[in-house]
Amino acid sequence: MGFAQFAGLLLGAILGGFLLIVMLVFALHFPLYIQSKATRAGIGIIDLLRMRFRKINPTVIVRSKIMAAQAGLGRDSGITTDALEAHYLAGGNLPLVIRAIIAARKAKNIDLDFRMATAIDLAGRDVLEAVQTSVYPKVIDCPAASANRPTLDAIAKNGIQLKVRARVTVRANINQLIGGATEETIIARVGEGIVSAIGSSDSHLEVLENPDRISRAVLARRLDSQTAFEIVSIDIADIDVGDNVGARLQADQAEADMRVARAKAEGRRAMAVAAEQEMQARIEENRASLIEAEADVPKAVAHAISDGTLGIMDYYRLRNLQSDTEMRSSIAGVGTTNGAAAKGNK
């Protein structure tokens, strides 16, 4: 075999392999290409090959572009092949975004373009659910079913507790989905508004008579500001009368005041006992001083007699006077004792 024959065979094998690869690639992308052409999606075979080399699933791109084309969403809506590929590479959910845009277009009152829809999708929100919520508002329980307490407890000015359950009807706000607060914020704000409205009522009877006054008061506060939802209505589903919290608080306050007064009285009694003990100590001290002074009297008398200041007759008169005083004191004491005994016997 000559060199020319070998070169011809090698070239033929290369061309055959190339044609085989082309046929395989064409067979792989031909159904998608036919679908694109049949629906006027505008995706060529070169675009499909380029997607394969960029590790993009062409099936997702083609079907998304077909949905947009069939719904009448052209290039003026921003849905181009490059835009679809970019959102796919960013990790977005293309079919969901296209369905959301189609649903918004059918609703006719929701302004949602491709750029906004992809931003909402990449932000982690379910853009299709948001559009559906805008068309069909949903109801949120307040408090939520997963809350620790089944009711909102509030107290009117007369001290009566009311237990309330409300239902909040909300509509998704497409323009606030990015950066807007979620359902938990709506529930918290509505609960705060209900508690405030009941607390500002003079009596719980006013609330029981007109429960809608709570709804009006809460709606007037624009609780849906900076949230992803728009509050349509707030309805009081259930309202019950709870405990008389005011009376219980007053009883607790009276008990506390009584304990404080008792403690103060005990303090005053302790101070009085201490003062009494102090006076008794002073009496004993004075008595000791008196006894000490009386012990010095004989010494003074003896000194006066030795100096001649006090005569013998004066001394005897002093002794007689002292004896007379002691006798009278003894008689007075005996009389008192006998009188007390006679009274007791009687």
C-alpha cells in the first residue's frame, strides 16, 4: 500500500468520524431545533451547540422560550436567548419565571417584566406564588397556628381580659417582594394593633358590641408598610372574655401594701421594744447611782458628827424622822396590798 492510498484512507476515516459526530449532534438537537422553528422561538442549531459547550441544558432554554413565544412575549419584554441563558447560569428557575410572567400578563393588572421576575426568583422568593397571591389573596391566621398561644390576649381599661383570634386577608405586593417583610411581620404588626386597640377601649363591652372597631383601628395604622404584602381586610374571627385582670392586680397590690404596712409596724414595734429596754437600763443605772449615794450618807453623817457640824440630838431626830418615814411607807404598802387583796376577794 502506497503512501497516497494510506493518506486517502486516513482522510476518509477522519471525514467519516467528523460526519458521524455531526450526525450525532444534529440528531441530538434536531427535535429541539424543530420545536423552536415550529413555534418561532428563534433558537438556531448553532445556539443549541453553543449551549451544550457552555454546559447549559438546551431543553430548559428551548421550552422556556417556546412558552414565552406562545404567550406572545417577544423581545420587547426582555425575554431573549442570552437573558434566559444568563438566568439559568445564575441558578434561577426559568420555567417558574416564565409561568409567573405569563400569569401576570393574563391578569392584566400586575406589572411584572422579565427583569423584575428574575430578580425576585434569585432573591429566593417564589415569584409564581407571589403572582397567584396577587390575583387570589390569601388568608393569614393571627396568631399563627404554630404560635405558643392560640389567642391574642389584651386588657381593656376596666381591667377585663379579652381573647381574640383574627384573620388577615393579604395580597402580594410585587414591587416590595425584594427586601419587603414577610408574613411573620404582618402577624406581629396586626397582633400589636389589636392589643393596642383593645387597650385604648374604656370597657370590654364596647369591643364586644362593635368588634369591627378593632379592624378599623388596625387598618388605619397602615401596618403593611415596607412589607411584601398589602392588607386587604382584617376580620375578627373569635373574641372571648377572659379573667378580670384589673381586680386581680388590685388584690395583689393590696396584699403587697398590707405586707409593707405590716413590715413597717413590725419595725416600729421593734424600735419601741428597743426604746423600752433602753429606758429600763437607764432606770437601773439611776437606781445604782441612788444606792451608791445612799451608801455615802452614813459616812457623811459620821464625818459631820466628828467635825461637830451635826450634834447627837440632831442625829437622833434624823433617825426618828427616818424611822417614821419607813413606818409610814410600810403602812402605806400594807394598806395597798390589803386593799388589792380585798378587791380580788370581792
